[in-house]
Amino acid sequence: MKTIAMIPARYAASRFPAKLMQNLAGKTVILRTYESTIATKLFSEVYVVTDSDIIYDEIISHGGKAIMSKKEHKSGSDRIAEAVANVDCDIVVNVQGDEPFTERESLEKVLEVFKGDADKNIDLASLMVEIKDWEEINNPNTVKVIVDQNDFALYFSRSPIPFPRDKSVDSKYFKHKGIYAFRKQALLDFTVLPMQFLEATEKIECIRYLEYGKRIKMVETNVQGIEIDTPEDLERAKRLWK
């Protein structure tokens, strides 16, 4: 089973423009993410896929591998689907460019899902981590996920799910971490499936897979890490890196 990693990397970002080129302990965020992914030693190849000459040059100048997108894309899945269309591989792992704390343990858990799925019933696998802080649970920048009894995703939302109407119920809340592992065909299917209203409303691309009946296996991890969405996140990342 040949596994590769793709890191979609846009230069523009609505909440934090040029965030991937910000300095994190002497290196850019995108370079830190690329090097962390390489360091897991789980992949045959690791590529950064970008629409930006600046990001492309950053990776290439440090001896890395990068692919220029041929066109603008609405999502990271669309961007890496273009890049892998002619690449020989079975599993594609999408590592978000703003995840410099990417580490081996969590990625291994995601990849293990496919080793036990001989009938290929699982289209995607992804990570979730339990959160208990109510500020984070209510933060729309934190995507939450609910799962069934077998840990298949039922829904993703920026709202708190489940809604705690009955405070006596011991509800758990899980944050969706932006790392996906796809069967290559599921990723290619995504690009030809039109966006529906749930995805358009929430602005969460993995909802599209659920709307079209794809099965997403969620794997729990204890590794929080930091996704760099805001300048405040970057400052937290700098402190944690030290």
C-alpha cells in the first residue's frame, strides 16, 4: 500500500494573510510543517501543493518537493486531487499547511485504519481530539465532529454538537483535527461532486463526503497541537516550540 503526503498551501488566508510564511522559531510555518511531515518517515513522498510562487520557492530552496497548482481551487481537497491524478499511490494523506506540530503517532493511527479494511469500506480517515474548554467548544473556528458507535463521522459543525440541552448528560465534545487520509479514488470523486448546501453553509469541505454517502472513520488522539489560524495562534505556537 503506497502512501504519500500532500500539504495544500495557499498564500492568501482570510483570517491571517500570509500565515504560512510567518516565522516560527527561525523557519516559516510551511517549512516547519513540511519538515515535521518528512520526519514521521511514514510516506513514500511528501509534497507541498501551492498556488503561490513564494511558497513554492520556499520549499524548493530548502531541498523540498513542491507542486504548483495549475488553477485556483475552492478547497484543499480539490488542490491535491489535481496533484495526485497521475501519481501512483493508494492512500493520500492531506496534512494542513498550518499544522507545524504534525507528528508520527497520530498519523500512524489514521493509516492503521486502512490496513484493517480489506473490503475497502472506508473512504477516508481523520483525527479527533476531546475538548473540554467551553470557549473552544463554542469557537466557530474550531470544527467539531460527532460520531456513531463505530466512530464513523455523523456530522461536522462549527457550532457546539451535540447541543447540551440536558446538562445532566455527560456529553463529550470532539475537535476535528485537519488531517485526512483518503483512498485515492475517494479524493478524485470529490472533485466531480457538486457542493451542497450543508457544506456551503458551514464552509467545511469534509461535509461533502458525508452528503454523498462516503464513510469517514474518525480516530481519537490525545495530541492537541496548534493550528495556526490567527496571529494569537502563532504566538502560542512560538511559546510551545520553545
